Amino acid sequence: MIYGERAIENPIRWAMVGGGRGSQIGYIHRSSALRDFNFELVAGAFDIEAERGKDFGVNLHVNPERCYPDYLTMFEREAEREDGIQAVSIATPNYTHYEICKAALKAGLHVVCEKPLCFTVEQAEELESLAKEHNRVVGITYGYSGHQLIEQARHLIANGELGDIRIVNMQFSHGFHNVAVEENNPSTKWRVDPKFAGPSYVLGDVGTHPLFLAEAMLPKMKIKKLMCSRQSFVKGRAPLEDNAYTLMEYENGAVGMVWSCAVNSGSMHGQKIRVIGEKASIEWWDEHPNQLTFEVQGKPVRILERGMGYLCEEALREDRIGGGHPEGLFEAWSNLYRRFALAMKEADQGKQVDFWYPDIHAGVEGVRWVENCVRSADNGAIWVEYK
Amino acid sequence: MIYGERAIENPIRWAMVGGGRGSQIGYIHRSSALRDFNFELVAGAFDIEAERGKDFGVNLHVNPERCYPDYLTMFEREAEREDGIQAVSIATPNYTHYEICKAALKAGLHVVCEKPLCFTVEQAEELESLAKEHNRVVGITYGYSGHQLIEQARHLIANGELGDIRIVNMQFSHGFHNVAVEENNPSTKWRVDPKFAGPSYVLGDVGTHPLFLAEAMLPKMKIKKLMCSRQSFVKGRAPLEDNAYTLMEYENGAVGMVWSCAVNSGSMHGQKIRVIGEKASIEWWDEHPNQLTFEVQGKPVRILERGMGYLCEEALREDRIGGGHPEGLFEAWSNLYRRFALAMKEADQGKQVDFWYPDIHAGVEGVRWVENCVRSADNGAIWVEYK
Amino acid sequence: MIYGERAIENPIRWAMVGGGRGSQIGYIHRSSALRDFNFELVAGAFDIEAERGKDFGVNLHVNPERCYPDYLTMFEREAEREDGIQAVSIATPNYTHYEICKAALKAGLHVVCEKPLCFTVEQAEELESLAKEHNRVVGITYGYSGHQLIEQARHLIANGELGDIRIVNMQFSHGFHNVAVEENNPSTKWRVDPKFAGPSYVLGDVGTHPLFLAEAMLPKMKIKKLMCSRQSFVKGRAPLEDNAYTLMEYENGAVGMVWSCAVNSGSMHGQKIRVIGEKASIEWWDEHPNQLTFEVQGKPVRILERGMGYLCEEALREDRIGGGHPEGLFEAWSNLYRRFALAMKEADQGKQVDFWYPDIHAGVEGVRWVENCVRSADNGAIWVEYK
Amino acid sequence: MIYGERAIENPIRWAMVGGGRGSQIGYIHRSSALRDFNFELVAGAFDIEAERGKDFGVNLHVNPERCYPDYLTMFEREAEREDGIQAVSIATPNYTHYEICKAALKAGLHVVCEKPLCFTVEQAEELESLAKEHNRVVGITYGYSGHQLIEQARHLIANGELGDIRIVNMQFSHGFHNVAVEENNPSTKWRVDPKFAGPSYVLGDVGTHPLFLAEAMLPKMKIKKLMCSRQSFVKGRAPLEDNAYTLMEYENGAVGMVWSCAVNSGSMHGQKIRVIGEKASIEWWDEHPNQLTFEVQGKPVRILERGMGYLCEEALREDRIGGGHPEGLFEAWSNLYRRFALAMKEADQGKQVDFWYPDIHAGVEGVRWVENCVRSADNGAIWVEYK
Ligand SMILES: NC(=O)c1ccc[n+]([C@@H]2O[C@H](COP(=O)([O-])OP(=O)(O)OC[C@H]3O[C@@H](n4cnc5c(N)ncnc54)[C@H](O)[C@@H]3O)[C@@H](O)[C@H]2O)c1
Ligand SMILES: NC(=O)c1ccc[n+]([C@@H]2O[C@H](COP(=O)([O-])OP(=O)(O)OC[C@H]3O[C@@H](n4cnc5c(N)ncnc54)[C@H](O)[C@@H]3O)[C@@H](O)[C@H]2O)c1
Ligand SMILES: NC(=O)c1ccc[n+]([C@@H]2O[C@H](COP(=O)([O-])OP(=O)(O)OC[C@H]3O[C@@H](n4cnc5c(N)ncnc54)[C@H](O)[C@@H]3O)[C@@H](O)[C@H]2O)c1
Ligand SMILES: NC(=O)c1ccc[n+]([C@@H]2O[C@H](COP(=O)([O-])OP(=O)(O)OC[C@H]3O[C@@H](n4cnc5c(N)ncnc54)[C@H](O)[C@@H]3O)[C@@H](O)[C@H]2O)c1
């Protein structure tokens, strides 16, 4: 149970790149990082438009002098300060992640980076090496994975309650982009343009989320082959897809499916994962995150609720309010940022944490999956060896 | 609204082959056919074991003399009677359908045949020709398709409420065969043996059901290509699969997916269909058949309930009880058998009905789909032209 | 499992009073009685308008000569026949039940009577005596109580799985009469007129249904005191109520609540029962009758599904199709009519059945409850001793 | 949309009384107040045990000198500081609220007080006067009422979409205290002891929550009469109840019901409110707070989702993340604390805010309701005039 007490001695001095006023995902970064004083927002390059970014930063109670016009200036100036930043979060459009992340690591900063980490596995592995070399933490904000019931799922699977895993069905399929909303919406506009979004739209934008849930729940499963079929239903989005099916074969003989979609008319979010074992299945749906379905064949379906005493320790220790009360996405993110803080502190002392979190490797794996999907899709939706 | 009144002047004299005591699907045939006196059960070859079949028939109030040891004898003897049977339902294991159906048609009988109609498209088309030649009705018991809300879905789509159709996601994925239950269960045993089940297990056994729901809702869509990946998780089932994913491309550019599964541990039935259009989606789940979800992008999700005045005429005319009261699978089947009866009566007078029902062509198409799936799967889960 | 085999040697010769074309509840009587040949429809006085009733009867395949203008004539003429009726179902408006039931019992017939049995406890007890005297079965069509999961609930409670029972919350609250639909709807018109409906509207019309579910689940609980507050929201319905709350104290210290309502705008049916014990609760909702929620405090909620092997024997023996497939209201009614048939057959031989069904006593108790509710309500919604 | 920007120029200097380590509700106060820097935690008397409280405060990054042994000392010392506290939140057991709140108001502080405000209407009105006199804000943490969909419900009702309101059904009925957990749980122990809890247990502890939701949605409805029946199922809790039904008549002819319960075995939370009008109903359930059901009679049920463009402005302006993503209880509380901050700032300038929030009057009304319920219950569950 979290009561807001100090997790680390002193809040980490922290800045943001991007996530400015009106951005989709900036606020949840701040709200999660600042919760319980694990981080302290002391600087930022919040916006592509420097003035707007500064105005915004000041409104966030950041010292105006530390509201920078761009990230390079920020890294430079902050490096000169005694009390300069120790960590930075990157919440900008995809195409900037690689450069900003590289610069941050070179500046000796811990990083929290939005997914996708970058555009190619080559870049991703370069960043991974860099992080290792500099002994820096890079957390990736697969935010949903911070929900406590993901821990419970992981625990049930590790405990053998499902038996051998056979099938993993994933989806993230919303309907918000059923028509060309990009014409009037800047947050969508860059997403459907390969220059800014990278080699895929929905595969990277939404598909990688449940993919990482699967990685978190099933850390041992390795993809062997996959095939991906992608479509661009809204004209003008091609070559980027707004719908994709990916089928996968895992090394242990299991199979998986990811349905990534932004044209699923009427669907609110549609992120679900179902892991099917020989004996039982579990299912989780992010729109109702406080419930985990546990279905043992031949027994009544059971609905596990966050916060209840029958859950495993890992699923309980990050609770912030008793069972029955609904927690939401902010708590999931707060859990991740808390783990990032702990990992950063340990890293500073040359140590490692004994819990998992979406780290740089998760970032690399997300990029790898997209790359493999695109390779398959662009070759006629053929099966490709996973590499 | 159906009050039980005469739909046709005189009940059709009817017999069954198979569907004996302990069979899975025999009772629902009888219960549906006999409802409201559209059919009258006057003869039968109910069981592979003649004695048990006779005993059973007598218990069903069938004249003992008309409880036959096998279907050939039945067709022969009944043909000699003034009051001989006019129609026969076939509810035996798959491998017998072709021969029994052929014999029935040649005997001048109308037929209701279980799916799959037979094992190959060639056989299926032969039966289709035969039916045409003899002017006989062949109804196929895709029972779920008789639910009134399938009519409503069809109506909404035809009316353009969804806009252009883009995606059709189907699944029928239960968990009852997660382990080798066939060892002790005769109804499962033949299903996993290619000699008796045909070239597929779950593709034909369950996958064809939602496939036909899609055909009923979307009569104009034609499959162009498909790929199928199938697995046999329970040892000893190979070459027959207990799990399969089929991806499809339709001629109009839409895509589809069918997940067929019998090892989905803990799932009760898992038959669902979601049709996604440019503007809206509809979703139906057979475990809660009285509700149809209608989701217009940007509007609150709407839940349409069977029996309500806001539904289209076609969705209301087969109601048997007011909205709110739950109808179930028996009503869906009763609707089909009612349509079969009407179609048989019209056919006898050289006429055709002006409503749809799962007819011999639906039977052919189910066989075709399985054949294409198997061809894809057996060639390494490659994309194949649909033929 | 029911396969349609003979439950009794010969179908019971059966007639209906009321339940004519366009009536709400007539068809489900026929469909349930005729299923599996436990009854045979041989006569009827189906309609208040004799001609329409005859025309309807003929359409139901009843011999025109046995389509009678009124029930008295029917009882008289049928008594003269060798093959005269043995049982009759009464599906007419409330005010006629007492007279018709009395006449039927005096004519030596078994009866299936719609609820409410009559208007006063005095009348009800008179009918009960009459039934006893003539050794006739009177079944009451609390149709929902025939669902197999009601057996499971009863079983769990009897088995002590809930611990001591503390609270019983019931409701039947639909919205179909939110405005004065009676102006155009004959089926509603008589319901809101005390001459035809009796001393209550929703209490008797809907409230008695979940009340009987409670009686079926909790045969030992006795009401000690109650208070009822009733309202007539739609003008012109007073003194009959379209909404009522009834609070109850049981002799064992438990409490109960029934919410009866016909103005619950937007609600489809809203029949629910929740039984709360010291250790666990069960909940059942008639709109999704194939699921029973079983909630043990401190354990994950479990959803029990009809047809599954983990249910008790009583909950399985009336299944007609495997678990997963939805059964509906027709099966629940069919179960009751089957039990009625068995009970009638045994009664004819001076024997009694060893299973429960809603019998004349259930009818009496329903009338008693309404009478007590009205007495409370009409005295200012005060607590009254139950009598 | 909230991006975390300054809502008021400077964070309000704020302290807590109670809410210490291990307390149920302390953390959500802090997490909500501190979010977005509307408040700054600078002092506290967090615990009945001074040492533990100090240790805890320090861990919350509070200056050790400002971690006080008790609230009186705190109010005194802080009053002496330039930078002394401006507001205080009271999260202690019920019996202390009156004294602490009075002291705080007399010390010129704004207050956030837990419900119930105090034990008697007399006390409550005294506090109300005091607040008025000192021009201080007193916010009451009916936390669920801060959910944005409560605004939407209020809006739909005010807009006449439901028509005249007829019925309001409320419940808060969990199962966590089905047995005498108080024996081992200090947070429950005081709740069932009238010295510490006041004249009621569940009525005040849970029942007042949905009651306030109704007040928020239906600001014009006034209770005229009520009756309350309460029970103590777990021995040793009497005279305090662990279950209660309250029936109410409103001045406009509507009726209402509140079911308050802590022995609803297996139920997680069970807070629901259903408002039924002549034309339509709305329903909200706190366990799935992002959905609001809107049911127009004769139309398909509609499910309104938080964050969607079709909602009213008031329901959108406090969103922190897009629709589809789940928000939870913390966001609801954060909304309230934000409104409290705005109201405090305005009050300091002698102004009033133009939005509603649970204020001292809401506190008074909660106490009044409990007082009336207890008066009814203790007189034999009779109807009493509301006063
Ligand atoms: N983890 C998740 O659940 C999740 C959800 C949404 C978005 N994302 C990811 O977050 C990132 C941002 O997405 P978004 O939807 O918030 O985008 P957005 O377009 O809404 O906002 C982008 C913000 O970055 C700023 N920006 C752009 N370029 C910049 C630069 N060079 N320097 C500084 N600021 C710059 C913009 O001014 C804007 O404030 C993307 O990579 C996206 O994939 C992740
Ligand atoms: N439409 C549906 O929803 C649905 C559901 C289940 C089964 N089915 C189909 O129905 C058919 C039967 O399946 P089932 O599960 O009831 O099988 P089952 O094994 O449970 O029963 C088969 C019955 O057929 C009898 N039989 C076998 N060979 C016979 C013969 N030569 N002559 C006469 N009787 C014979 C057996 O004695 C038994 O009574 C299959 O084709 C299956 O695919 C359809
Ligand atoms: N068990 C249930 O779930 C359920 C549901 C609905 C109705 N009911 C009960 O069933 C009864 C009938 O209700 P309904 O809604 O079907 O009514 P309805 O008004 O729809 O139909 C009544 C039928 O009875 C006929 N009738 C009337 N008086 C008659 C008479 N003297 N002789 C012969 N026929 C006569 C009418 O012509 C009509 O066909 C009522 O007592 C009602 O409470 C029970
Ligand atoms: N708004 C809500 O949803 C909600 C939910 C739960 C509790 N509550 C209310 O919050 C209050 C606290 O409930 P809880 O469940 O957190 O109680 P708790 O027993 O869990 O915690 C009470 C805390 O107050 C401290 N305390 C007790 N007396 C004190 C004093 N005189 N000075 C300083 N600290 C003192 C204790 O040490 C403890 O830390 C109650 O009034 C309760 O009704 C409200």
C-alpha cells in the first residue's frame, strides 16, 4: 500500500521535452512523475514553439529561466548547473525520440521515453548500448503495464495456474480515426505521416501496447515467426496502415495474434489481452482495469478485483486505495514512474532493482516487432523469421 | 409475432437420421421442427445402433414400425407408403452427410442437413445440382443465424447505417476440448478423426457458424483471398486442428478474420461477430443473444434489444414473447425450421420464398471455406486465391 | 438432460381458457405444454370473443367442434366425452381466474392457472381446499422459477454455502408503462383497473414473480411483518399503483425488499433477486438467465453457467442443450409444464411427486402477499403483521 | 481539459489532521490536494500517536518542526508564522470532526472535512454559521461526486431529458464487514462504536455518499418524509446498524430509496444511483465510473463514456486524459480539491464561485439525513416528517 511516503530520499530533478499545452500525453507524465515527490519538475522544453512552451512551463511552476526553447539548449545549460536536471522525459512525436534520447544519454541523464523508442532496430540497439555504457536508466511508458492486475496475471502464469501457454490474443483497436480526422487534428496529423511517425501507424501507435503487456506477463516467450497484413482504409494514409492483423508463432509452439486498429468505429479503446493456457485463461481489458478474468476450464469464471487480499503480494504493494474503489490509468503510470525513480536511484549507486519495468530493452523489442511486421506486410503479408 | 398458428396448412411428414438418445444436437432439431406443428415426426433412423434407435423412436411417440434400422431402409419403405415422409433431417457425424443427403434427394425428399454438408466442394456442388434438379429444399442448420437480431444487423448494414464495410471479425472459440476429452466422449471422438470429421476439426465444426452469420448479414461480400494458420494443441489430433486463425480479403477491399478454437480454456462458447463500417459497428455474441450492440463513432454505444418497437420489421416478425423476456437458441432454430417448412411448401408448388434462410448454397459455401482454409494451412499458412 | 422422450406414458388431454391471438402470454403456455408431447391441445375457449377464439383454435389445429364459446360450455361438453380434457390452463385477465379455476376443479380437471390466482386470501384458500378435496393439481405459472439456475441457487442455500440468510433483495421493475399506454393497449388497460386486475397492479403483476423466486430458493423463510409504500405516477391509475416498495422482516431475523415497478423508464425487465448470507451472496437476473453470480466474501466473484458439470444434479437434469448455448424463458416454462404433467400423472394415481413446483400453495401465498402489501399501503405505509 | 497548469496563482499552504500511515483515506486527500500544485503540504498532526505522526510527516517531506503532536498545537503555532497554514483537511474518526472543524474555523482556516461533518444537526448548523461568519470555505469529501459523469447526469436532468423525476434509487452496499472484522481492524473498530462513530454506522459511513450524489444531480429535490429500518446483523454492533433501508418521499411527489449496507457478502463496493424520470432514466455505478447509462423508454439503452465530445461542457472540463482511458477515484477527488482551492481563493477575495461543490451545507444535510433516519428507526421504523 502506498501512502505517499518517500520512496527515495530526495526527489529526482526532472525535466520534460514535449508534452506541452494541448498535447495528448504530456499531463499524465507530469501527474505520474510528480506524485509522491519522486520527481520534481525543474526544467523543460515543452513545446515545438518556444514561446508557448515557456508560458506553459511557467504555469507549471517551473522557473522561467529553466523553460528552454529546445532540448539541446536545455541539456547544455542544465549541465552547467549545480542543481541541474538528473532525468528527462521525452513526450514528443516519434521522429524526434532517437535524437533526443541519444542527446540525453550523452548528457548523462536518465530518460523516460515515449514509445516507439525510435524507427529502426539499429537505432534502438545503439540507444541500448549507450544507456548501458553510461549506466543510465531508460524507462518506456507502456503505461497500462503498470496496472497492478498485470502483476497478478504474470504471477498466475509463472505459478503454472494456466498450464502451458498456447495462445495469446491481443488487440488495441479504437475507432477515433475512422475518418480523416488528421485534417483538423495536429496530434493525429503527424501520426499518419511516415516522416514523423516512422514506418507504421497503428502497429507502433497502439499495437505495441498489448504486445508489451504480453511481454510483461510472459517474459519467457520469444517470437519465432510472424506475418502481418495491414490496410489503409482512410485514403491518404498509405503507406501507413490504420488497421493490421499480426499472427505470431512463438518458440515454444504457442501462437499469438495482435489486432491493431484505429478505424474500429464506435470502440472506445479496445485494448485487451487474453492468455490461454492448457488449463485456464486470463483476460484483461484496459477500459475496466480493476478486474481480471480468470477462467479455469470446467470451473466457474472468476473475476479478480484489484486490491483484494487473495491477490499476490506484487499485485497489492502498489495499491493506493482499497479494493472496490476504482483506480485508473493515472495510477498505472504512477506505478511505472515510481519504479523508474527507484531504478534511477539504484543505478546511481551502481545497483539494480529486483522488479521489472518497461526498460530500454522493452523499447528495443517494440521497435523490433514493428520492423518485422512491416517487413512481412510489405512483402505481401508473408511469414517472416523474427529477427 | 408468432402465436403458434398454422404457418402451412398441414404439418410436413418428417423423419430424422441420427440425433439419437445422448446425441448433442438431435433434440434441438426435434424441438424446433415440431414446434407449432410445422412438421410431424413420423419416422426415423435415429441411431447407429438400430435397437437403441428404435427404443428411442418409440419413446418419441413414433410408430415402432417406422423406426428403421438405417436410412436406406427408411427411404425405401417410406417411399412405398401413401403417408410416407416428405422431409428428413440429417443429424449424424459429418462423414455420413454426403451419402445420406444424396440418397434423400434421390428419394425425392426435402432435406435439413447438419453442417458441414460434406467434405469437398465437388461433393457439395453435386448435391446442389441434385437439389435443383429435384426441386428440393435443403436447409442447413446454422442455428444461430435464426436469431432475430441477425435480421436487425442485416437490415442496419443494408440500410447503410454502418457505411462501407471495412472489417469483419468473427470467432467461435470455446474451451471444452482443452484436453483429450475425446478419449471418453464419443461425440468428440469422431470430431478429431479425419475419417469421420473430414479435412478439418474446428474450422468446420465451429468456424463455419460465425462465417455464415457474416454471409447472412453481408450477402454481397465475396472472399477474394485467404490465409489460414492452424494448430493441434492436444496431441493426437493432428492433422486436424483445434485452433485456427483465418485472415481474409474481400473483393470490395474489406478484410476479415475468423478465430476458430476448441481449446480456449474457460470460455463457454465465444461465438461473436463484429462488423465494422466506416461510420459504425455492430456486434453480436451468441451467449447473450437478445442484445445487439450498435456503435456509431462519436455517439454513445447503443444496445438494441430483441422485441423492441424500434427494430425493423424482419427482426420483429419471428418474436414469440415480448422484449425483455429472454429468448434462446431454441427460438433461433425454430425460426429456421419454420422458414424451411415454408420453403418446402412453396417448392412443392414450384414457387420460391421471398426471405433468406441457410440453404444448400450456404452449405456449399461452408465447405468451400473449409477447403480453402485447409489448402492454405497445409501449404504453410500462405495466402491463397479463394476458389 | 432432456432429449424429448416420453416423460409420461400418454400426453394429457389439455385445453386453454384465454391466451388467444394477440394475448401476451397465451403462446408460451402452448409452446411449453406441447413440447415433448406431455400435453396435447384438444380443446379451448381461447378468447373473450367466441368467433375469434374459434378461428384461432382451428389455426392451432384444434378440432373446430372443440373450440368453445366460453369455458363453462367447454367444461360441460368435454365432460361428456370419452376423450374429454383432463387439464386446463387459464390465461385470462385476473378477475376471471377465481371463477374459472373453481369451475375447472369442480369439473375434476387439473389446472394450470396464471398468477394472481385470485383477489383475496379467502378465495385462494377456498381454491386450495377444493384442489385438495378433488385431488387435483393446480400449477401456477411463475415461469421464471423454472430456470435451472434457480435450482442451483436453492441448492447452494440449502447446502449452507451462503451461511445464515440475512437479506433478500428482489425487484421486477420494467419501464413499459411509463406513460398511459393503457389508452391504446388492451393488455394494459385491464391491468390498471381494479375491477379486472384486483387490489393491486404492479405488486401482483410483477412483484409476485421475484417473491416466488425467493420462496423457491428459500422454502423455509416466513414473513413476519411488512410495510408497503405504493405510488401511482401515471394519472388515472390510482388506486392501483405503478410503483411500490415493500420491506419485510422474516421470522428468522432476516430482512427483505421488493421493488415492483412499471414506470422504470428504459428498463427492459429488471427482474433480479439477490440473496445475501453471512458468508456469501447469490444473484440472478432474468434478462441473462444462463448466469448465476456466486459471491463469497473475500473470494473472487464466480459466475456459474447453466449446463456446466460443476452444478448440482437438480440444476442439470432439465437441460435441453449443452452449456454455453443460451436457453431462454421458453425452457423455464417448459420445465414447469413438464413438472405439472408429472405431478398430474402421479396425482391421478394418488401419489405425490418428490420435486417442487409452483403449486396452489404458491398461488395462495402470492395473493396473501399482495393482500398484506395493500393493507399496509392503504393504512399509510405502516408496518403490519403478516397474516 | 486539465494539463496541470496553475489554477490559482500560489499553492495554498495546507495541513492535515489525521490521515496517518495505515489510515484508509489519508492518502487520497494528499494525492488529490497536491496534484497540480493547488495545495502545498507544509504541516500536519497526522496521527493520534504523535511520534508516529511526526515520522510519517517527515516521510511526506514535511518540515519536522511543523509535524505537530496534535491539532490544537498546530493551529496555535501555525497562526504565529508568517507562512502559516491557510487550510486544513480533517481525516480523523468521526467523533473528532466537530471539535477540530470548530477550532480550525476559529483559527481562520479554510477546511476540508471528512463526512460525517459531526453528530447532530445542531452542531452542524453551528459549524455552518461559524464558516459563514468567518467567511471560510468548508469542503466535504463526498469524493465520488467529483466524477465528471455526475456533471453529465446533473446536466441531462436539468435539461429535462428525463422528464419529471419520479424515483431515485440509491445504494452503497459492500460486503467487507460481513463478520466481526472490527476485532482485528482498528479502522473498522471505531466505526461500530457510537462513541466514535456517532449515532449510526452504515447510514453515515456509506449511505450519505449516494445521497449526496442525488443532491448533486437533483439540487431542487427536497425530502418531505422518510422511514428507515435498520439492522445489526453482526452481534455486538447494536445499536449501530450494519444494514439499513431508507424510504423517502420528496416534496414534488417523487420517492426514493437508499440501501446502506456493510454485510452485502461478496459485493465490492456497490455504490449505485438510478434516477428515473417520466421519459428516461440514468444510472451510474462507482465501480465502473467512466460509464453512465442513459435509458430513454422505447429507445435503445445508451452508454455515455467519459471524455467524449457528445457530453456537456461541465462534464468535459475536468478531464485529464482522453475518453476511453479509464479515470478513477483519484481524479474525482482531485476535481473536488481543485474546486475547493478555487473556492478558497475566491473567498479570500470576498467572492463566490459559480460552480457547485460539496460544501458545508452538503455536510449539514448529510448529518440531517442520518439524524432523521435514526429518529425513524429508533421509533420502530415509522415514517417521520423530515426536519
Ligand atoms: N504511452 C502512451 O500511452 C502514449 C499515448 C499517447 C501518445 N504516446 C506517445 O507520446 C508521444 C507524443 O504523443 P502526443 O499524442 O502527446 O503528441 P501531441 O502531438 O499531442 O503532442 C506533442 C507535443 O510535443 C511537442 N513537441 C513536438 N516537437 C517537439 C520538439 N522538437 N521539442 C519539444 N517539444 C516538441 C509539441 O509542441 C506537443 O506539445 C508520441 O511518441 C506518442 O507515440 C504514448
Ligand atoms: N448446427 C449446430 O449448431 C451443431 C451443433 C452440434 C453438432 N452439429 C453437427 O451435427 C452433427 C451431429 O453432431 P452431434 O454432436 O449431435 O453428434 P453425436 O455424436 O453426439 O450424435 C450423433 C448421432 O448420430 C447417430 N448416428 C451415427 N451414425 C449414424 C447413421 N449412420 N445412421 C443413423 N444414425 C447415426 C448416433 O447414434 C448419434 O445418435 C454433426 O455433423 C455436427 O457437426 C451441429
Ligand atoms: N406468468 C407470467 O409471466 C405472466 C406474464 C404475463 C401475463 N400473465 C398473466 O396472464 C394472464 C393473462 O395476461 P395477458 O397479458 O396474456 O392478457 P391479454 O389481455 O394479453 O390476453 C388475455 C386473453 O384472454 C382472453 N379472455 C379474456 N377473458 C376471457 C374469458 N372470459 N374467456 C376466455 N378468454 C378470455 C382474451 O381474449 C385474450 O386472448 C393475466 O392473469 C396475467 O397476470 C402472466
Ligand atoms: N470520503 C470518503 O470516501 C471516506 C472514505 C473512508 C473514510 N472516510 C472518513 O474519513 C475519516 C477517517 O476514516 P479512515 O477510514 O481513514 O480512518 P482510519 O481509522 O483508517 O484512520 C484515522 C486516522 O486518523 C488518525 N487520528 C485519529 N484521531 C486523531 C486525532 N485526534 N488527531 C490526529 N489524528 C488522529 C489516526 O491515527 C489515523 O491515522 C472518517 O470520518 C471516515 O468517515 C471517508
